[in-house]
Amino acid sequence: MFEDDDQRGYVVVRNDEEQYSIWPEDRGLPAGWAAVGEPRPKSACLAEIDVLWTDLRPRSARS
């Protein structure tokens, strides 16, 4: 996504449908997304998402 992925800090973000992504820590969060946890390297964020996001269906589809 960015040329300096190894140097940049990221945060895990989640939307109201409980879908996860990562976002550069030095950019404002997009509307509808909230940070989950502290900034860390990209690989650590992706590993956390693997643990947190076990059901890829949006929340509205699970109910």
C-alpha cells in the first residue's frame, strides 16, 4: 500500500459491521471506522486481525 510499510506505524480499525482493516497511524481515520488498540508495525496489525476477525461476514449478515 505504501512504499515505507516497514517504517510506518499502523492501527487496526473496525467499522460498525465489525469488519477490520489497517490504517496508517499518521492519517485521520476514515468516517465510520474506529481504532482498535495502539499503533504498531503492519505485520503485527495483520496478525491481530487474524485473531479478531474469525467470521468474515458483516455483523448484519450474522444476525
